[in-house]
Amino acid sequence: MNIDNDRIAARLPTSINRKNLNEVAQVVDEELRKINELSELTLLYPRIEDLPSDIVDALAISLHVDFYDDSLPLETRRALVKNSTRWHMRKGTKGIVAEMVDTVWGGCKVEEWFEYGGEPFHFRVINITASHVDEDTIDMVLRAIKMTKNVRSWLDEIWFLRKVDVDTFYGVVPIEYKRHVTGPRAPSGAELDINPYMAAAGKMHRRYVAGPSKPRGGTVDLQPNLGAFNITHKYVVAGPARE
């Protein structure tokens, strides 16, 4: 029976629903409602997101949370308590170190020695995205790593990733200009008839050759072609003539 919704007084049968019995039922309903509210206090883990700060701190002590600081935001402390049991089962692994730092500071990357050329059994934690970095933050990060890493591993260094917001502005310059053209005005709405013409050229010249000649008095006639020359050559030879 859901005490919040159901009431004994509303379920009394008509045969016994008398004034005095109805009042007794109402008193019982009210007391059961109070007991129901108090019973929620025993439901800790299902209600961890609603638990107040003092109860969360008490749970951290009872569950032996490896890394815990009451100066952290309440949401972060709830996450540490909620994951504590699961982290205890995998304590000392690379993944738990990464999850712990990520839960508290929002992100990181754990690199083992062979990933960056370090010495065997060494590691480093880089790209820690803490919103604020000071001496206390660094000490807290080192303490969290020390409490979750395995004993044989040695921490070489930690890096914090700082994001810088840069605004980029683009400017546009509008330009207006007029173009003035001087010269004869082009005809408007005129129809132009254009007749193509092809030209040819005729040329005559004399050529004097010193040396053995071609047949005396010979001429060379060239057939006229489009875009060509019509040339007639006359040769005058100085020197022994051929037979």
C-alpha cells in the first residue's frame, strides 16, 4: 500500500464508517505518513543525489573513501562516495587514477612510461582540466594520485590544461564607386551589317643567282589560295649554263 496516496479512512466499509472510527483512522493515517517520511532516511544509496552535506561526509568516513576533502563541491563529494566501493575493487590500476582525477577536476589523461619514453614503472598525469590551479589544487591532485596508484609506480609529472578563450572578429569594408566612360557613344538599338572580306596579294620580283643556275628562262606558277601570295619568279643566271 502506498501510504502517500492511500488512506485507511477512505477505505472504511460503510458498515463501520462511523464518526469515531473515521477519526481514529485519520489519526492512524497521519502517523503512518510520518513513519513513511522517516523511513526514507534509511535509503541512503538510492537517494545519494538528494542527501545533505553532513550525511555525505559521514558516509565518506564509513565507506573509507580513499580520497575525500570536505572543501570540494557537494556534487563532487557525492560522486566520490557513490563510486568508492567500485574503486576499491580496482584500486591501483591506471584506469582508477584517471577516473579519480576526472571525477574531481573534470578530465585528465594517464600515460605510462613506455608511452612517453620514461623509465620503467613510471607514469605521468597530463591534461588535467582544473578550472582553477593554485598551490592547494596541486597538493590535492598529488594526494589523490598517491592514494589511488599502486605502490610500485612512480609519478613523474602532472600537467594542467588551461583553456584560453579568444574572440575572433572579421571586418568587412563596403566600397562604392562610379565609373565614368568618355568616348564615342555606342549606338543604342542599332542593327549593324558586317560583311567579311578576304584579301590576297600578288608580288613580282627578280632574283640574281651567282653559281650554277636552274634552267634558263624558267618560270614557277603558283596557284592562288585564300590568304596566300601569287608570285611569279624570273631567274637571271650569271655563270656557266647547263646544257
